[in-house]
Amino acid sequence: MELDLIEIAPQADPPVVKIFNFQKFRYEESKKEKSAKKGSSEGGLKELWLSPRIAEHDLRVRINRALEFLKEGYKVKLTVKFRGREMTHRELGYKVLDEAFAILGDHAEAENEPKFEGRSLSVVIIKSRPAKQPEKTEARKKQPEAV
């Protein structure tokens, strides 16, 4: 019949085996691995390009898109691309990133400091972790202790 004996669970007692065509088994296993990889987008990185002369509305649209990516579990890389003589005014790139962080507010935080990579200024942002609420602990302290 030209089939192979494939060991499925070697640690079981007795070991579990299957009579199967080995090539077909390998193919099905690789398909399972590929489909598992497709579903796991957690921890990916999305990049959004900005310009040092970006308009306020365009910046808000890009930041809203970044917030959507953050909610889906991605990290977002904001990149300010400089063209031509724009490199002489690098401070405009930092200003754009400052405006972006002002729009993001408490929803996101920088993973590291902005840095230049060639002709672009980049920073990776992540979803901000919720801060512990100190109000609850203070409320506990204010409550009189039962004696």
C-alpha cells in the first residue's frame, strides 16, 4: 500500500502512531503552521509616514489611524520623511512629532526617543499602560477602621 507509520504522540503510553502517506502528512502540517501564523498579528509593526509640512487635518487623520492600529495590538512607527532642502530644518520634524503626541494624549506613549535614520526621523509608539488609580488607595486610608 506504500503507506508510512507515523508516530503522533511518542510520550503517550503506549505511543500513538498513524498509518499515513508521509508526504501528505508533512504537507498538511505545513498548511496548519501557515494558517496559525496568519491569525497571529499580535506584536506586529505598522509604519505611518508624515511630512515636516503636514497639514493639521492630515496629521489628525494619520494619528486616528495609528490609534486604530494600537487598539488592534500593533506597535506603530511614526516616520517624518525629509525631502530635498527640508533637512536643513530638522526642528520641524520634532515639532510634527510633538503635535502628534499632543493629539495622542494618554492613549499612547513612545517606546524610545525619536532618532534620525538617514533622511527620516522615526519613533515607535505603543499603547499606554493604564496608570494605577491612586484615588482608590487614598479612599481606603480615609475610611475609619472598624474597631
